[in-house]
Amino acid sequence: MANKQFLPYDVVRNDALKLAASIYREGFIPDVIYIPLRGGAYMGNVISEFFKLAVDRKKPVFYAAVVARSYTDIHESDQIMIDGWTYDPQYLRKGDKILFVDDIFDSGKTLNYLVDVILQRGLPREDVKVAVHDYKDVRYGERKNNHLDVQPDYWCRKFVIEKPEDNLWIHYMSHELVGLSDEELEKHYYSADPELRDVFSLVRK
């Protein structure tokens, strides 16, 4: 991929706080915040902490996770499998407001699948919102995602991607360790903390 962007964790944290404040001021107060692990964890932690402090303490905001993964079945079509929820959707009731938080909307398939699970509980779409840091609006080929029913309701940054060369790889420095060249490690990690050379020696062969 031609374009690669490194996103420091403090930038994501600050953006998440501003996004949470925007959601709050709009009047959407979630009863449950769901994060798809593992990408949504950092954003979710920040947004959950904001709502914990911002809302009346008589109204708890539950913070929950879901583990979902994609796979290709024998018909070579992409499928989503849910390994588990820490707060099962069976406990949701009409009137509950749900916020999904993730780092990025890329293919969009996993978030669409998860939102559909919630909608099948009878909750209306206006009570189920999606917030992401980066919203890729991909408009070409097999990667096209703007036809999906569920698009993010809230985002920090949006990229309209009309051709392959417009695409970019966003490296979240809060957790990602794969796909790093020696030059990138030197620039973004070792220069700030040389002891990380020894750490990465354990995971780079």
C-alpha cells in the first residue's frame, strides 16, 4: 500500500474525548457501549470513561466487549463468527441505547453484522449508533463499502477512497506491532526509547 500513517495513542485519546463530548452534547447517552476486540478497546476505554463521569451516576453506562472474527467458508464467501459477548444482547430491551466503538470502519462487514444482531433484538436503528476514529468510505471494486446498510454515525476522520492509490494503512501505535519495517521501528519506537530494541528482538525473527 502506497500510503502509511502512524497515529500516536495520545492523538487517538484526545480525538476520542472530543468525539465523546460531541455525542454527549447531541443528546445520545448510551446504556451500553460495545467494543469489538481488539481494535475498539483503546477508543472504547476513553469514551466509556468520559460517559462514566459525564452522566448522572444513577444511570450506569455498561461497558462491554464482543469478540468477532471473519473467515471464508467452503463457498469462498466472507462470514463473521462471534466468539462471545461480555454482556449478552439477550439482556437488551426496547428503549436501550447502544453505542458501538471501534478504531476503524474499513470493510465494514463486522460492524454491520454486530449491529444487525442488536437490531434483531427489536431495537430501532436510531437507538444503535456506531462511532469510529477513522471512517474509510471506499468506493471502488470489491472493497467498496458505501453500499452497506450500516455506516458510522460518528467519526473523528473520514477518508473518501475512490481508487486504490487513495487508500492508506493507518498504524495505531496504541497496540499494533505488525507490518513495521526496521526504518519505521527506528523512527517511531527506538528513537524515543532505545530499550525497545530488546523488546522487539523477541517478536521479530
